[in-house]
Amino acid sequence: MINEKRLLKEFLKLLKIKSLSLYEKEIMLYLFKQFRALGLNPYFDGAAKKVKGEIGNLFCLVPGEKGFPMLLLNAHVDTVGPWEPFIPKHKGNFIFGSGKGILGADDKAGVAMILEVLRTIKEKKIEHGDILVVLTIAEEIGLTGAKAISPKMLKADYGIALDGGRSSEIVYKAPSQNNFMAEVFGKAAHAGIHPEHGINAIYVASRAIAAIKNLGRVDHETTCNVGIKGGGQATNIIPEHAWVKGEVRSHKKRKLHNQMEHIKACFAKAARESKAKMKFTVHSVYDAFEIHPESPFFELAVIAIEKEGILPTFRITGGGSDANVFNSQGIPTLILGTGMERVHTKQERLNVREFVNGTKVLLRIVMESKKLNA
């Protein structure tokens, strides 16, 4: 029922538009025109001012028939870097980039899928309920765009976030994430003349990191990472300040809290033993969510996949997405696949078969959603 050639053509158009996080104005204005061409009335929110970006999140309400639940369809328009102009390579079942930068399937594939579904339901006059399209900015830097949306603007009964891999996959569970910053304050001294007068903040921070248990995989529900560190001024100065940034993710709040307290204790102990001082700050990035497999919405997604001749698979993710934000706002939101593979690498590619099948599944959910109100 969908127009596969048009779907692929749209995706290739989107790939040509640079849209790094907070620099999404060009692609958003292009998408604004596409919605207007469908006779819709798209609009932007005030997220640009909140996050210091070029433009806000793009919303578009597609009016539908009564008797259907209201669906939220989401994809993010920003990409990670590096990005450079390129001509996509279509080999067999895959679309590749240049190999020198990212392709951008994450998440322009999802954007193209939403456009194709809207074009199809208009052309084929498919009965559907109200659809709220939410295309977000700055997802790749901590779900920043979605978190800047006013809760008053998020009105829907159920949501679909297009930010996964295979068309068969239903991602129904994702963790919470907390970021931390640990600062160590030592004492400066000349490194060659009287180093014994100083307190080396980098050394103290290193001892703390070495004491952290289970960096990486803590258990099947929890991960921990130290990602960035810095400090010092010159090789001949005992560094008086050092800082470390990291994260903890877990599907259980208790485990998240316990691991963060453990990290804090490691820095406090190292600082105390070296007579240094320490400051530890924690920032909540997003909350966990879980859609129960026996819920009507989950079952609808299963039926939609099966009706497209695909065997459904179910996945728990260790990453975050805009779905975390929408779930925290009371909108049950599942993550569905788009065909993207090897994301966040220069080897990123799009599985065209999965891309097409994922679009069919999305359309099927829109068509079948009336059953949720039965």
C-alpha cells in the first residue's frame, strides 16, 4: 500500500541535509514545507530558546475520525557527527555513506517513514484517528529537545518512537540514566622544586576511578562508565584541580542509586586519604520505562507486525530515546524499528528491506489502532 520508491527517495533527500544537534533549522524548514504540502498546519514549539538551538521541535496534528485513540508518532531529526556532503551508495539491500562520516539513518529513516505513512493515508483515504507528529531536535545530546517540550503540548493516548533497528523488534523497556561529575581539589606546587608541598588532584581522581567496582557491565540491568576526565595546567605544576564525568544506567532505581553512591564513596575516600577536597554532583538525564507485554497497546504492535508476515521479536534496550520522555509524561510509548544498523559509526547503513517493512508496520498500527477503543 505504501509507495516504496517515494519512501526511499525521501530518505535520500533527507540524508543530504546536515542536521547536527542544535543545528536543525534547514531540515526542519524542509519538513515544515512537506507537511504544508499535505494540507496540514505544522508548528514549532519554544524549545530553541530553552536549549539554545537554531529552531524548536516540529509538531503537526493530523485530524482523524472518532472512535480511534490519539497516536503520537515520533522521530528525531538530529544526527551525531561527523557529517560531510556525500552521495549515498546503494549496494544490494543496503544504503551506505561515504565511510568518512555518518550516514544519518539514525533517525532520518524514522522521519521518512512518518512522511510516507501520512502521504499514504491521504492518498488511499485510509480511516484513522487523530495523529500527533512530534519531530524532535537534539535527541543525540541527552533527549534535550523532547525534555524541553511543555507537557501541555503532549496529548496522546499512545506513542510510537521510530528509533530502532529491525522491523520485527518491539523495544518495550529502557533504563534510567544519571550522569555524574566528580571534582577533586588538591594543592598546586612546583613539580620539580617542591612537589611534596602539593596534592595531585589528577592522582587522587585516578585512585578513585581505580576503586570503582564493575566499570562497564555492573549486572544484567545496570551499566557504569567514566567517559571524560581533565585537569592540570602544565607538566611542571602539581595539578590542584581535576574533574571526571560519567554515567550510570539501570532498569531499577535502587541499583542506579546504589552504584552512584558507590562511585561517590570512592572519590570521597580517595580525597580524604590524600587530604584533598571533593565535590560530587548528579544529574538525572531520563527515567526508565516498561510497557507490559500483556497490555493492549503491546498486543496491537504484535498483531501489526504479524499481519505484515513478520515474526515479532521483543527487546530490552540499554539506551535512552525520546520514548523515555513521552512515557514519563504519561503516554505509553513503544520503540519500533527503522532498519538502521551500526549507528553512531562511520560504518552506519540502512537495511532497505527492514526500512520498507517497518513503514508497513507503522501504517498497520495506524489502521488497526481502533481496536484499542473496542
